[in-house]
Amino acid sequence: MKNTNPIHFLLLSTLMMVVSSIEIIAQEHHEEERYVPETDTIVLKKLEEWQNLKFGLLMHWGTYSQWGIVESWSLCPEEYEWCERKKGTNPNDYNVYKKEYEGLKKTFNPFNFDPEKWAKAAKNAGMKYVIFTTKHHDGFSMFDSKYTNYKITDSETPFSKNPKSNITKEIFDAFRKETFWTGAYFSKPDWHSPYYWDPYFPPKDRNVNYQPEVYPEKWNKFVAFTHNQILELLTDYGKIDILWLDGGWVSKSPKKDILNWYERKLQKEQNGYLKHRMVNQDIKMDELVIKARKKQPQLIVVDRAVHGKNQNYLTPENRVPKKPLPYPWESCIISGGGWSWTPDAKYMSGREAIHTLVNIVAKGGNLLLNIAPNAMGEWDEGAYILLEEIGEWMKINSEAIYDTRSISPYKFENICITSKKDGTVYLIYLIEEGRTEIPSKIMFSGYVPSDKAKLKLLGFDIPLKWVRKDNSMEINIPEKIKTQLLNTSAFVVKINK
């Protein structure tokens, strides 16, 4: 029976909100405890430099863009919304669907591919590094791998005849010309490889579909295949700054962790049914990283969602942590539609993107903003408009973003704060949509500079007057510039000690 007592309902709703908040806090606390700091001094220096970049581009792109569907996941036989099959002649027949999905390589011909245009637009927006999906879970390689025929340069793929057919190389070269760092997204699971999803067994979920311990020869072939492909990328594609590995379920998992995982999952499922499993899948990551850094000594390795020394920075996905985190991190955020290209995608506004960037940077992180090309090799016009809006703001205010670190209290009401090593501090005043006026006096609590500090607004050659009030500072905003400030997404007060 349903409990219709309003007091009971209120108490239950309050309890649920408290539990939800506790889960979020616990998740972030758990991440703190489980981060393992890097010890290689060369990599540590590189990580420090990466933390100065603040703003990067992520691109999901593959044959799936022809259908405008979520990347790869419709191949996975799990009962989640993102795995739903909606395209093809008979999406209700898994075997037919998989054959047609993998047959998309025979029609993939992104003839308008222009990475130089993308690189210029990204640079003008203030982005400093790019992470590109060289291979997603479906196994289709967007580079000229000699270890598979399921790739962009295979003779069955129309684009293989194009001079720019080696898409990963073209993207990395184009972005390096614009002084970008380059990063290779690479999926550890490969749902096309017969060494991961053996054709003899039907796939059960996202995991390998056989026991690696029972078929060690087959599993070792998959490990070798994975290592070989990654080392290809680190050998033949110029300087790679970041190896961004996805598919965290492919990892070495102690029995204790597996038992704990099942216990937690089964507590939520009364009938014992699980949509997917946890399987020990030792990909020999420690060995791979050693080999990788022989090719690229400064390489930052991000083995996402795998606790250990090979996750040099953490990557909260499509969310921003509630507070500053005491280790290198990066929020990867969708700019519009999904991770992969979708028809009629609605992009976030420039204001929303700028506020997201500021919020992340004030907490000590980087923003990795995802833009997905379509089947013709084009970005939507909405993506260019978004980047242009961000770029206009960054032209004036980027010094409050780059080379900064988090400083207490990181945010007070709608004002974020960042700092630089030389002691310069920036207050970033976020202007919400629909705001009709700027106050004449701005209060900021928790940080008060020395009495000799000088304040100015970025973009204006106007010194600002301020006074100390207890543990706060009160800043006077000149009347003559209020209208101009109101027309921006955020303005920055620079404080020189």
C-alpha cells in the first residue's frame, strides 16, 4: 500500500535528499582516498604544465555518426537506455543489427573533413589541448592500424581513397600546428575483436564473453593486440602528450573487489538479476605504461576509473565536483546533443559554457568540452557559434583562467576566485541569464588582500576603489561601466598585492 500521510511523505523526501547528498560527498571523498600520486618527476612536471592549460577539446567520432546514435553502446547487450537499438532494418534482431552496424564502415565517407578549420576555431575559443577518439568500444580504428581491417583506411571504407584518410594523423597534425597538446582517446574493450568477444559465444554484456583464465592463449592475444595498437599510436603519430584510456571495467580486479562489487549490486536487486557483471580482465597495464613511456617519456596516462598509479588525473564525467579536489582532475562535459553527433543537437549557451569553465577552474580542475563531428566530417554551426562566444570572453579574461590554481573560499555567492603563483588574485563575477542590473558595491567574504592592494577590471583601464569590512572586501563598481558589464557573461576583478 502507498503511504499517503503528507508528514511521512515529507520526511521520506527529506531523507532521500540527504541520502543523495551523502552519496555525492562519499563518492568524491572516495575518489580523494583512492587517487595514487605519480612518482616520476618528468611526468609530474608534465602534469603541472597540463594543469595550467585549463581548457581542452574532446571529440567523439566514428562510423556511428552516420546513424546519429550513441557511440558504440547499441552493440552492448545490456538493458540500459544508452544501449537501445533504434536504427537498421531490424533493430529487434541483435545479430542483424550488429552486422549492419559494423557494415557502416562500407559507407563512411566524411568528404568535408577539415581538421584545420576545427583547430583554428578551438584555438580562437582559448582551448589548449585536444583528445580524439582513435578507437571507441565498437573497435573501429580511426587510424591506419596494421593490426585490424576494421579501420578508416581499409579498402572497403570509401574514405580510404581520400588523401586525408588517416584521420587521427590529420587531426593531430592540424592541432599541433595551432600549438595544441594532443591526446589519444583509446578504448581498452574492443567489441569487434574476436579475442575480446569470441564469435563462438554470444556477448553477455560489456565484458569479455569468455573466462580469460580458462582461455589464456586467447586472452593474451587480446592483450598483445591492445598493446600493439596503443604503441602504434605512440610511434607513428608524432608527439602524444596524453593517453586517455576508456573502458575502466577492463582492468586487473582482485577477488575482494569483485566480491564487494557484487554485494553492493545485489543489495539493490531483489531478484538477483544484474544487467552486467564485474570480471577480472588483466590487461597488463603496468607493463604497457613502461613500454609507452619508452616511446613518449613525458606521457600523461589516464587509465580512467581504475584505481592506481596509471590514472595520472581523474575525469569526472558530465559533472562538476561540489568542491575543490586535492589532485589533478578534469571534467569532461557534453557541449550539445550527446558525446557523438546527434541530429538537431541543442548546444549550451556561451554564458553556460563560460560559467562552467570558471566554476571548474575555481575548484582547481580543467574543462574538456566535447564536440562531435557528423558523418560528412563537419561540426554543427551551433558548435562554431558556441566557441566564438567563449573566445570573445577569453580574449579579455583568459589571464584569470590559465596558469591559475584554486584558492579558498573558491566561491562566494556568484563570485569565483582564482590565483597565480606570483600572488595575483582574480574575482570572477558570474552574471546569470536575465540579470537586469549590476550592484554599485560588491561584497566578497573569506578573502581580503593587503591594504596596499590595487584592483582593476580586466578589459577596462579603470582602477577600482575598495574598503575592508571585517573579513570581507567591498568593491565599488563605477556607474559608467555597469551597462557594459551587464552585457557580458562574467567580469573579472584583478587584484595585485
